[in-house]
Amino acid sequence: MASMASTALGTGMLMSKAAFAADAPNAPSPNQTSGPVQQDGLSPRLTMHGLDTWNGTPAAGMRVDLFAIEGDRSRLLQTTTLAASGRSEPPLLIGDMYRVGTYELLLHVDEYFASRKVNLPQPLFLSKIPLRFRITDAGQRIHLPVLFGPWSYNYYRGS
């Protein structure tokens, strides 16, 4: 019976779903808004945070290029080096530079791992990580956390 189904807890014990639900803390429902959360006091901006999952550290010192994509062409806007926290400091785009459009970040992971003398098979599987995205509302803040290792990466839109 579905109502009598049990949930394994990883300790070898079984607990009914009803008992499990009764023991769970009351969590608030997720916010069902269509856009990102607005943060008071922060002007619209583009920031990123590089996180090295291989070493378990912020991607301090990694070189990142930011391009504006205009049709079939790309235009380099800036090159930055991530701070000790792995964050882009100052923001990549802010003020009059923060505009609706298509952009690309290029993360130089090959240089990053070489500078840390990480013992990895050569040539590296990933050399550069391109992240293409759009700013559709210049009134919203965009933060891009990027988790990467020698063989994979993941990023998402934060706020």
C-alpha cells in the first residue's frame, strides 16, 4: 500500500512516510516569483564566483575574460583576475556598463590548474570554459556561481 510505504534513513532503520513527515521541520514554501530576488541597497550588476571543486577552494587568481556578443562577433570588454574569495571584485558590469544584451565569460581553467601545479593528465580535458548568457532586464542583479573541476563545470543564475 502506498500509505504504508517506508523511507530508508541510511541507518538501516525504516520509518513510515507519515512518521518521517511528522518529524521533519516546518520549512517555508519556496518563493514562486518569476524573477530573481531583489537585494536592497545593491544596484544592478553582474558578478561571478569561481569555486574549484577539485581542490575545494575558491578560484583565487583565475583569469576571466568578459565579451559582449553582437551578432556573429564578440568584443572583449575586460579581463579580470578573481580575488582571494574567488569572486569578481569589483563587479564585472555595473552602472552605465550594465546593459541588456548577450555576453560570454571565458574562464581560463588550464592556466588556473597549471599555476597550482595540480598533477593532472595532459593535455587537460577542459582548457577554457565559455559561459554565454543574456541580460534581459538591466534593473536586475545577476550573480553567476561557477563550480568547476578538471573534467566538468556547472553554473547557474544567482542573485
